[in-house]
Amino acid sequence: MAELKHKAEKIALSNVSMVLIVGESGTGKELVARYIHSIMYDESAKGFAPFIAINCTALPRPFLKASFSGTRREPSPMQRRKRREYSNSHTGNDTP
């Protein structure tokens, strides 16, 4: 346990912006994440950020990969058309 705490502190004090913690269900991944976050961010600190737990098993694999790699897939022509139609329906603009 002391070794895990030391590793978590080392990660928290490093200059990383994202940490992926993996393990079996019920092993305390969220506790470790909260501990790292509490060291990295202090509510009184200038760069405070709230802790947000994400259940990655509920996310589609392509979305998860894109989220962690920082890449963003361009929308397909159909997605762009739907977005434009939605936007036009709310602005009253009927041009395609």
C-alpha cells in the first residue's frame, strides 16, 4: 500500500495532464484517481478542476481512443448535413 501511495504521489507531482488507471472491478481505481487529483488540484489553487469519474466501459471504443489520443474524427457528410438542418431549424434559415 505504501508503494502505491508513493507512486500516486509521484504521478501527481509530475507534469502530466491525463492519467489512465486500469484494473479489475473493485480494486480501488477511483480511490487512487481521487487521491492523485487531490494532490494535483487544491480548491484554493488557481488551476482548480473538479474530479469527474468516467465509466469507460460505457463508452464506445472509437470514442474512447479518440478521447485519450487527442484526435478528433471529422464528421461525415451526412452528419454535417444533419447538423446544418438542425441549426437551420432553430434559426429559421431555410437555405441548405
